[in-house]
Amino acid sequence: FTENIVTNRYEITVNHAKVNAGNFKMVLCVDDKIVHTFKLNELSQTFVLENVKGSVSLRIAGESAEFMFDYYVN
């Protein structure tokens, strides 16, 4: 996903980030710059950005990957 935002606080939680096979990476970017890399095979992870202005995106990359996850934004 990608959102153009201006906010004092942006919170994203990734749940059940599980990789069963292959290579996989999940990162949070602001204006195409990686600001956080999410760990794999974790039950729940929350990352908070403060004073955000720009394009925020959750990006995933995989090679022959079998994976699952869900997320929500506050």
C-alpha cells in the first residue's frame, strides 16, 4: 500500500508475518527511503512514525516466496 499523509503520529502493526519458503523482505518506506525493516516469523510488530509528511508505503519483496501476513494502521 501507499498513502500520502501529513500527521503527527502514524502507527502500523504487522501481525503473523510468516515465511514458509523462499526469500522475503518487508519494509516501511517514507518518500522511497526505508525507515523500518519488519522481522519475519513474528507474532506481532508495531512501528510508530512521528511528524510524518510524505508518501508512506509498506513494500514487500520475495523470490520463490510462500508467505502470509496481515496489517493495520492507526
